[in-house]
Amino acid sequence: MTEIALNPALLSLTQWLSPAFPTGAFAYSHGLERAIAMGSLKDAATLKNWLNGILQHGAGWQDAVLLSQALAAEADLEDLDALSRALAPSAERLKETLDQGAALARTVSGITGRPLIPRPLPLALAAAAHPLGLPIPLVIALYLQGFCANLVTVAIRHVPLGQTEGQAVLANLAPLLTSLAERAAVATLDDLGGAALAAD
């Protein structure tokens, strides 16, 4: 078994990605509430299917690649910022990533004293996390888990779905989250792509 050293950097990252961290994630459902209202998302199976689609073909994959690129030593955050904005499939998705990124940058700056520029969420996290020196796949996997955890919380409230059932969906996504994180960590900008998902 591989030993993982406990360190303050890992605790900082998990704090920033916690549902309790004030990024305003509660205000966004990534289209989930509409899918629930229309009846296409009604139980654990359809929630897992929805999340699978977003992770593999939508914002999950795009954010993972952008986060990976932004964590690279030679990253050009200005170029990645412009690209991230251009990739947003709708005004609502752009507002979501900008609002959450600005909130994360503001709060991390407030608790660390490091000035951080408001950017789209994956880039704001990369700028905050870069000095932590954590493995890139780990940062990406925890980011994707936090993303899914927020959406599971929405489903628990609005489907409605039981707490245990919702958490089981999140737990069952773990192999996919780690696989995507490993792929995104070695991906290039040429690997970015999207689909016209209902979520967008």
C-alpha cells in the first residue's frame, strides 16, 4: 500500500474544495434542476448517467484539462483565461465559472494573504494550488469530486434522493474521477472538446 504523507497543503486543498468553502456553488446546479423539473432525472441511476456525461464530455473534462494546463510550470494563465471563456457554451456557464472563480480567489487571498486574480474556476484553483506542490492528478481528482459533490447535493434536495443513495452515486464515480484525472494530467489543449449537452 502506498503511503500518503499528511501535510498542510493537502488540508488546504480539501478545504478550498469543500462545500463549506464560499464559492457560491450552492447557487448553481449546472442545469440539473431543469432536468429534474422536466422529469429526465428522477433517481440515482439517471443522476449517475447525467454526471457521467458531464464528466466525460462536458464541463468536467474541459475543466480538468484546463486545470492541468494551468498547473504546469510554464502555464500562460492569460491565454488559458481567454480560452476558458471562449469554451463556455452559454452565458450562464460563463457566469458560473467566473463567479465561482472570483469567489475562490477572493477567499483564498483573504486567508493566505496571497493576491490572486479572479479567473474562471479551474484557473483560479490552479493559481491558488500551484504553490502547494501537490501532484497534478490529485488536484484534478479532488476538483472533480467537489464538482460532483455539489451536483449530488442538488439532486438530494430536488429529486428528492436520500442522503445515502446520493452519496452512493458519488462513491461509485470514484474510478471514473481518478481515470479522468490521470488522463487530464497528461492531456494537451488539443484534447479539449465539447458536446451540446442539456446541462449547458
